[in-house]
Amino acid sequence: MRICCPKCQSILVQRKGFFRQKISRKYVQRYWCKNCQTKFSASTLTCSYRQKKPFLNRTIFLNLCSGLSLRRTAANLGVSYNLVYSRFLWLSQLAEQKQVQFLKQLSKTSELQLDEMESIEHTKLKPLTIPLLVDDQQRILGVACGCLPAKGYLAEISRKKYGIRSNQSEALIKELLQALPANITPLMIKSDGKPSYRALIKQRFPGSIHQTCVRKDPKTREQLYLNLEKKRFDPMFALNQRCAKLRADINRLIRRSWSTTKKIENLKKHLMIYVCYNNQIDILSSK
């Protein structure tokens, strides 16, 4: 691997001894640039530059995508919550950059699946919508998060306590479709029977086929576990399985749990981290 100077990008670099890290006790190579006389080390070229405990980054990344909360991760690693939270924000920035690069390098996909899942913001009186775009290879190409008004008997209670909540579902789906790069032109897009999907998909992909997947014979909850029901083909299996894995692997999305989302922004960041985990993108690599 060719070493370049981080200041002038020169390849006239010479080795200049070592130093030992304080916590990990590992030796790190020092370098000296002959062109601009800048001194730097191998850690300067990494994404974890100036971090005191960079060896925790991958463990924190895997824990956040394995059903553990921020506080449980901090307790298991024996570090403070503030350290894990700062790495969580840092990982979300890296994940967003890597996902953009991943979409630009992605080849044409034959099928896209679009649907929404719901969660809550600290209380059931403040529901959230999470639209997803998944291709036929179970890769998540787009995810967002926004507000929803409460439904049913909770609607009036929610309006009295938190005011009128806007419905951001249609705006988020339009934003997701518009954010897809030009190299992604699916032949078919599958979704459920929501009326707003058809116009948004036709506007973004006029040459694609839109297939609506609606169950004509809805079953009761007890019949879902019968052998006959298990053999039934699911046309949106890739998306439905991703939704199930999101529920299982992100602690703040597990229903009836005290580890709920307090801020929508943090849920968006957590979703972006999991998208890179699902798409097998190594966000901690220096490449």
C-alpha cells in the first residue's frame, strides 16, 4: 500500500520511527514527508484519527446492530455512555457517506419493493412511519423516518397532549424515490395497495411496471403458523424479512420496550448504521 502525505498528497514519504499507543499498547509507524516536511503516523490516515479507544469501534457497531441499546453496550464494554453515544454519532456519519458511495457503484437492479413500517417516539401517542426501499437481493437502498398522526381512540388524546401531528408519509416516500441515483432503473416495483404509491412511482419511474401485492383472503393471526400458511408464497418476502430483522436487531424498534426512541434524529442515524450492516458495507475501512 502506497503511503501519501495527508497535507500535500506527495508520495515522497520516509519512515521516521515508531510510537506506542497509551491504551492499546500497539506500535504505530511514524512518517516524514520530504516535500512539505510534515510529520504524521499511520493512525493519521485512518477514519478513527484522534480517538483514544479506536479498538472499540467495531464492537460498538456490531452491538448496535445486534439488538443492544446504547446503555447496554456501554455497560458490557465497561465504558461511559457518553463515549458510546459519541461513537454512535460518528458511525452514523460514516454510514451515510458509505451508503451514498454504495448506491453510486450499484449496478442496475431488476426489482424494487416499497412499503412502510411503523414505530413510536417514546409513546404510542406519537407514532412514526419508516418507509423502506429493498431490492430483490434484500439490500436496503433507501430508508427514512417521519411523523404520523395517532389513529383510533388515541387520536383525540394525542391531539390534546401534543397537538396536531403532520402526516409525512407521502413526502418521505417521494424523497426516497428521488434520492435514488440514475443508474438504478428497476423493471418492476412492488408495493401494497396504498393509493399514493402508484402516482409517486409513476412519476419517478415512468417506464417501470408497478405491481400491487394485496392479499385477497386475509387470515387470522392464529392461522399464520399453520403448515399450509407457511407454504404460501410471499411476493414481498425480501422487504417483509428486512422489516422483521429491523424489529429484532435494533433495540429501539422492539415493541412494548422501555428502550424506545426519544429523538427522531437518533432513530434515523441508527437506521443508517443498520443499512450498512445489512448491505455488508465495511464503514470502518479506510478505503
